[in-house]
Amino acid sequence: MYRDRIRLDALQSKVMSAADAAGLIKDGMTVGMSGFTRAGEAKAVPHALAERAKQTPLQITLMTGASLGNDLDKQLTEAGVLARRMPFQVDSTLRKAINDGKVMFIDQHLSDTVEQLRNRQIKPVDLAVIECVAITEEGHLVLSTSVGNSASFAILAKEVIVEINLSQPLELEGLHDVYIPSYRPTRLPIPVLKSDTRIGSGAVKIDPAKIVGIVISNQPDSPSTVLPPDADTQAIADHLVDFFKNEVAEGRLTNSLMPLQAGIGTIANAVMCGLVDSPFENLTMYSEVLQDSTFDLFDAGKLEFASGSSMTLSAKKHAEVFSDFNRYKSRLVLRPQEISNHPEVIRRLGIIGINTALEFDLYGNVNSTHVCGTKMMNGIGGSGDFARNAHLAIFVTKSIAKGGAISSVVPMVSHVDHTEHDVDILVTEIGLADLRGLAPRERARAIIDNCVHPSYRAALNEYFEAACARGGHTPHILRGALQWHSNLEETGRMLAV
Amino acid sequence: MYRDRIRLDALQSKVMSAADAAGLIKDGMTVGMSGFTRAGEAKAVPHALAERAKQTPLQITLMTGASLGNDLDKQLTEAGVLARRMPFQVDSTLRKAINDGKVMFIDQHLSDTVEQLRNRQIKPVDLAVIECVAITEEGHLVLSTSVGNSASFAILAKEVIVEINLSQPLELEGLHDVYIPSYRPTRLPIPVLKSDTRIGSGAVKIDPAKIVGIVISNQPDSPSTVLPPDADTQAIADHLVDFFKNEVAEGRLTNSLMPLQAGIGTIANAVMCGLVDSPFENLTMYSEVLQDSTFDLFDAGKLEFASGSSMTLSAKKHAEVFSDFNRYKSRLVLRPQEISNHPEVIRRLGIIGINTALEFDLYGNVNSTHVCGTKMMNGIGGSGDFARNAHLAIFVTKSIAKGGAISSVVPMVSHVDHTEHDVDILVTEIGLADLRGLAPRERARAIIDNCVHPSYRAALNEYFEAACARGGHTPHILRGALQWHSNLEETGRMLAV
């Protein structure tokens, strides 16, 4: 059965129903599942697990690469399965449970999770559930549309359940580059020297005796939810293209820039789309998620190579790309997120990292995660992995939200994910602030003059000037520093109209 | 003249007075000077520059490795020489000028400065002033008690002034390992595989034609100002030793731990001293500054090798060490701070990083730099370089300051240098909180129960419980979050007695 997909005959006997496989998951286990930015997640087993838990309650610690699609986090939350969840999520039902204190969420740099597992600093993975397109004759795992943490989960877990997803094309085989850093104290350099360096194997090498169940599934990845560019995101892209042009003119970048990383989501995708009509050529990406814009750039002849950890596409782009996947395959690689996001490689290659801010402050500190300092949105994801070691750490956001009730530029951020030390460039649709080499008071000037929405500029100026009058390297008036956020919580607006 | 110190004859003609050398520094220049943690700074020329500026005002941008000794930052500040200063300082006069907004201070990760210079993201160094013990027959520079940023400053500057310091023993020659990463996009891995790997040259290779002046000086480094261990620092050390013992018992560390890094200062030094009477053996250090404790550990037979970027010793320890330096030399190396603090190497080796916090909050965010969110103390230094990529990121502090008027554990830190994502272990004299794998609400419990001074515990509990009642992943009450700091500013105490 499915001999093109399960090529080690001895494993044929392991094929079972999703319900039976879910039965192998016991209360209290730590389970590592595939899935990164809604791509390549195990689908049938977590769904069956949620169904089972409705009858027989159980709770687990669930680790993934990053976010799951197909409403799986919602189903698992509603069934009460999640005691602990790491390192990232994007589901509104789960988010509410996290903010209610019902699910313990551990928000981690995406490059960190398997390092902590390998060092036994967090609880070990008892069981891994990994979506694959095939199992090789050696019993090794050929992953699907994401690598994420799947390879390390499968290697470190005592038992592995494989979901063979027939909706994932076999052409994906050969796309992956699975490399696991050697153990300390004899770890060697990670030998990625360029975006296109391949350093590992095409499949995850595990002992096939660990495979305790194989489930056949046929459910596609959820399509990406990014919105098309609008006037504001186009303006952000235009400011950034102008900035890059100037960097080229000044001799700090060449016309092929440096390897690009773009965070998940509408704004970062739109910024990458903005490069389609730019003068830059022979671009490369060393990123975590490859979105529609990656393929737009290939089609426009702008992009030479893209390295990522997953592919998350809209339905339309997915159909286009997979109608002739071999057109792109030789210019793509998917890596473990530990490698796509590894500080060593990011610093070596000199990445241009473009990530989305929830809000940033006068001095360039960035909040990526917490609404009013308290409520989790999604998680820090890979933004910290990239920003800290990037050649250019760029954060983008629209200057206002909720029709102007919220300014994305505030006196003091209510939560810090990226400190001023790690932020080079801030961009809103209003303009771009280049913070490199500036002291805090100079940064504030650049940010107020370039990034703030006009309706908040006077108020921010007033705060800054009053704070400067009181002195300090990073002038603040503590009694007023979080006032805009308190106002928002209490009145629904940061400032009275 | 000084032919053992100036071995290239053609350079003999460059010997000049400090005043003449200082005359080569022009108004508006960017000057890179040697000096890291008060070790190996250029001494005669900056002093002469300050004297000259009293007559003929001028202003420069001054970059160093880190802090300078011999009151040089004080002299330069008082003479009005400093327009801009980076990346670190510890001088009270300069600190006041920074906090008054008179000197623009750019507080940077210590591994970052020369990366930004090399990429021309900050203004180039016009002139470098570098303390050396000798100039080789090739005209290359043999540095003294620190490497810091000296090698890159000398390589990147158009002109170089060398201070030959006769008080620095020639035995220092051979101690340094000067390695400069290759330029992107063809940069190679940094081949440090262990603390003792040597990858570079003993001297800084520059074209001797760039040497425009040589000044003979004879002034020693300032002695270190660390205080001896007291009951509180001993308690912190004891908690940490107990923690390490448990890590060994659990099989997460061996009896030689992992390479150790300790920040500058009394508490970190005391913690390292605490290892003298511990059961651990064959220790190694991969740190930035080597303090008295490093040599105490050598003398106790505990330490195999120490890698740093500088040596900063008390007067007594300095006399001991240099009375028989060859006893230690083969077990020491000094590297550029870009390499001692490099994220790539720190992650590869799996450093145990021990740094001092000014304050930390309920959720494990750490403030290393800003009093009440506004006034700069010293700078972030290397703490961020280490904490982000360490095997264990440990922050230590006494639980209270100013006789109890200040709690080092607060509801929300007034400034964030290290986010909760990057902080594993917090230690005060009260106890140790192990935050690994914990969600924010669990961290708060661990911190309140283990680290807070009893006189603040009830108030912190009250804040936390009230915040939890309002909900959120990281519960906060924004109107009260910085109240303790406002109280401190207004009344001199965080809470009324």
C-alpha cells in the first residue's frame, strides 16, 4: 500500500487509523509535532487527539516548529488538550486561553527550542508526530512543506508517528537540507557560507524501529492569510526601496543587496513584493518562511535563490507553484528552523532582516508580542534571531491602528522584545528613521520626525521635550510613560480626540 | 632608542611627545583608542589632548573597546573634548555629562562596534591611538593588557599613533590572538572550537607607513576597583554552586561545567571566587575580562585555561601575577572583543554567562543600564552578547540597594536590556530562580518565592495577584507597573516604610 510513499516494507504493518495513532499519546506526555507557519503540520493525529479528548480528557505539552494551520490549535484548545504550548502560535482561541492563564505558553526564539531540548533544559519529547511525503527505503523521513523542528523532534523522541500526506506532492523530495549541529563540547562550525549552501541530508535519519505508527492523510495545508498590499504597505515598501537605493549609492550595499529575511504576515510580504519593481537584481533570501512574494520575485527574474524553513502560500499561488514545481525547485531549500534562524549564520551572511512591530517607542525599543504589555498576540517568532545579528535590523508597521485610536509609536513600549541596541531602521507609511550610530535623544528626533502619524506627533513631541527637560540619557517621565496604554485600556483610545 | 620596543628602525623617527601626537587629532575627528575594562588604554595622548583642549577647544567622537582607566574619560569630559562616545564607559563625570545630554553616548553590544565600522554603518575612524608593548620588525603592533577593538581600529584608521608603555612588561608579547573576520559576502566561519583555540596572529598587521607618531609612556593601568566578597555575594555564589552541583547530578553539566564568562565587577568576581572552594575541576573561561578571580582559580588548581579580551587586576594581584607571568601565560589568551564576545562562538561553545543586573522584574526581564529607566549607569557591555547565546544566561544582583530603599526585583523593569527570552537563571542573596521552560506566570512565582527580599515580598505578591486577576499572558497593571520607580524618584524609597 502506497509503496511509493512507504518504501521500507517492514513499515507497512505500522499503518493505522488516526484514532489509533492518537491513542498512543498519553496524558502528561510532551509531544513534538511538525508544522511551521501553517505549513507541513501533522493534521490527522492532532485532530483525532482532540476528538478523543472530548470523550477521555487528557493534557499534554505540545511543541511545534511554529504556528499550525487547519484550526488544530483551536481544536486542541477547545478539547482541553493543551497544558503547555511552545514556541509560537497564531490561533485566536488558543490566544484567549493563554491570556486567561489556562494554557501555559512559552514564547521562545525559534532557533532556541531544540537547543534547549538537546541540552535537556526543558522536558524531553516523548513522542513526535511528523508529516512526511514519504519514508525512504532506509526508514528515513522525507518532510513536506516545512522542516521547522521536525528533524530534532523525530531524532530526540522515543517514539515517532508519521503522517503520510497524499496531498503533499512527491516533488517536495529533494527540497530539504537536514543538518543537526553536533553536540557540545565538540560542536563544529555550521558550514553554511551562502544562502544556497547545502550541508545536510535530504531526509531525517532515524532508526525506523522508533516509528510506532503511520497514518495516511490527505488534507492540504491551510492557505496563507496575508492580505494584498494596500496604499500604506506600498508606502512602507517605497520608503524601504528608497533607503536601499541610497545604501547602494553610498557603497554600503551592492545592487543585489544582502540575503533577505522577511517575517510572516501582510506587511513583510508587501515589502518583499515592493522589490519586484525595484532596480535590484540577483537577490537572495535567507529567511524562515517563503511566502507568495518569494515566488513573485522568482517570476520577475529578481531572485536567484531562496532558503527558508517552510513554504506558506495563498491558494492561488500554491496552485501556480505546484503546477510546475520543478521550475523553482533547484533555487529553493528548506532547512531546520535552528539553521534558518541560527545566529552564527545570520551574522556571517549579513542578513537584511525585515520584521513587523506591534509598536515601537521614541528610542527604538520594539514590542512584537504583547498588547498593552499584557496580552499575548502570537509570540516573538524568529524576529529576535534575525534582528540581533542582522546586517540591517528593520522593523515595519503602520503608524496607527484601529482607525487612529492607537499609535504604533509610543513614549515607552509596554513590553520589550527587541531593545534599542538591536534595531537599526524603523519604517511606517509616514517615513523611515535610520537609527544607526545615534544616541537615544537623536533617535527620538529621527523617529518623531519620520515615523509618527501626524495626529500623534505633537503629543509625542510634548512628552519628549518634557522628558528632556528633566534629563537623562534616555529621558522619560515614568508617571506618564505608559499613560497612552492605560488610556487605551480604559477608554479605547490612546489619546482623547 | 627603546630598540627592544621599536624594532623597525624606520619608525624611530616617529617618536614624539604626547603633546605633539595629540596635535595630530583635529576637531571633528572620529578617534579609536585602545582600552577595555580599564586595561591597556592609551594614556599619554588622551591626557595631552585634554590639556590641549583647555587652551584650544576641540571636540571628537571617541570610540574605545570599553571603559578607560586613569580618569581619562573624566579629563576628556571636563575639557569638553567628547561630542560623542561609544560603546561603554564607567566614569562618574562622563556619566553626568551623558545624562545631562551634553555628550551623545551610543550604548552598544561590545561585539558590534567594529562590525558596524567595517560595514561603514557608523562614521569611519580617522585616527587610532593604541597602547602597545612593542612594534615588531615588520611594523606590526604588539598590544598590552587588552585587545578590545584595538586591532580593527588600527586596521581601519587612516593614521595610527602608538603609545609604547614601558610599564607594561614585554612578557605580554605572545599573549594575544588577533583575528579579524573576513569581509562579507565571503566570510568564513570563525574557527574557535575551544576556549584555547588560537586562530590569529600575535601582533596587529598594519602598514607601518600609517604610523604617524610614537609616544613613550610609563603609566600603569589603573588597578581594578572590585570589592572583596561579602556575606551577600558569598550567598549568591553559594546558591550558584548549589545549582551547578544539581546540574551535574542531573547529567546536564559535567564536573568541569561549560566555559565560564563573568561580567566585570564585584558580584561577578565574587561568584567566580566561590568556585575556588567548589567540587568542580578542569574549568575553562571564555570571557571578556579576566579579573582577580581568574588567577585565584588558576592558583587553586581549578582552572585549565582562560580566554578574554583584557586583564584587569587589583594592585596586589597585579604584582603577584607579573612577578612570575610565565607561570600563567601558556594558559591565557587575549582576543579582540569581537571574538571574545562573538555570538557564533558563544553559541558553539555553550558558555555559562554570569552578568550583573541593576534590577529585574517579575517575569525575568533584566535592566543592566538605566536607573529609573532614564539615567545611564555604564552601558550594556558584553552582557547581551553572552546572554542571548549562552548555554545558561545567569544574572546576579543583591536583592536590595541603598539600605533597603530600593528593591532589585520590581513589578516591571524601567528599562529592558535583556528580555525574558534570554534570561535562564536569576540569583540574589535570598535564592535562585530557575526560569527554564516556564511561562510568565510560573516565572513570577519562582522569582517571588526565591529572589525577592522579604521586606518587598508581600507587595510584589500583591501586585502579581491583582495583575493575574485582570488576566493576560504577562499580567500587568499598567498604572502601577512603574509606581515603585516613580516613588523612588519622588521620595527616595520605592515603598513607604
